Amino acid sequence: MVMSLRNSDNFYAIMFTVTSFIYLITGTILLSTGFVWDFPTSHRDPVFILLFFGFAVMIVFGMSYILIPNLMNFKVRQTMTKIQYFIYNIGLIISFLSMELSLNNFKSYFISTLLVLGLILLIISIAIHVWNISGVKHSTIGSGRESP
């Protein structure tokens, strides 16, 4: 039986893992340029947040799809994983940029609101991930499969 990579557990694991390494490389470059040229406006806290949430948490997300076999056999879980992926990345980028701007004296109500929005998106994405892998019986209407 041939299964396309797009609907397999490995596709989602690869998607999260590749993205995590992109965040690792980006964070390392930002961190090293801050150390080498010692920019007066560079702050390391947002970069560490980018490295932790971008690399470490994305690796955990990706590896959970490898460790839980046949998780992506249901369309609901595939859809929720895609939604989680995009919400998490948007939340992480918004959080990083708003932290960097607020530390560079661009303090305003709008920047604070963006930071809160980014953090809320991160929490929602983590909650979606926990719900997705928790073993809760998901609705499989229209998928043609019974829930495990």
C-alpha cells in the first residue's frame, strides 16, 4: 500500500523539524551578529525566546508526530495540525517582533497588544497540539474512518 507523504505522520514531523532548524539558524545568526558587532540596540532576550520557542518547542511538536503512530489517519487531526502550525508560527513571529520593538524604545499600547496577541496565539497552538495528541475521540464525519 502506497501512502503519499503529504498525509503521513512523517510529513508533519518533517514540516515541524525543518521549521525548527530555520528558527535555530535565524536565532543563531541574530545572536552571533549581536555579539560580534555589539549593536547598542540589540537585545538578546527576544532572540533567546525565538531560539527556545522556535527551535525546542517545534522539535517537540515534530517528534510527537513520530512517537505517536498513525496519528494523522484522520482528516480532523490533519486539519488541526495545519492550523496549529500556522497559528504557532504567526504567534512566534508577532511575539518576537513586538518584544524586539518594545525593548528598542518603541513602547506603545499597540506594541503591548501585539505581544499579548502573539502569546495568546502560542498558548492556543500548544492547546491544539495537546488536544490533537491526547487521544481524545475526534469526530471523523466525512473521513470514512472510525476513531481509534
